[in-house]
Amino acid sequence: MSDLRAELTASLDEAEWNWLAPHARRDSVIVVEQELDLVEVGLAIANDDISCVQHWIDEALIHKPSFAQLTNWNRDQTKRFNALIVQPYVLVQEFL
């Protein structure tokens, strides 16, 4: 698992919305709230940790972007995010 953690940590990057929008159109973007560590969420998804992921979904700590979020981000194509690809998903956290 530590190799996967290192791989995900190395893959973590910044992205502008205009780079992420095509993934959102494919419904593969998942918003990760600030309380969570993006790499930890990526590890849980990659390792199929259903109980952990379900808990985050139930607590609305990870979710698909809302219509309002998509509308705002589409208005500001240069909005920046931390992003992590965990196939088939793209996990994102907004820069605050």
C-alpha cells in the first residue's frame, strides 16, 4: 500500500477547471471536501474500501459536483483545484 500512496502523492497536481470540464461531462469528477486528504480518499477508492468511501458519501464529504458548482466553475474556466486521477475518477478539491 505504501507504493500506491507514493504513486498517488506523486500524481497529485493542480488543475484549472477548463482541464477538468471534459471529465465532468463524462460524470467522472468527484468533489472531495477540505476536511479530507485527497491522497487518503484516492487510496480508499483504489483499494475498494467500501465502508470508508460509503461513510464519506453519507457525510457528504465526497460527492458529484452540484449543478450550482458546475455553473460557477464553467463561468470561471481558470478556477484552480488540486486534482488526483484514480481511474475512472478524477478527485478534485477547490482552492480556497
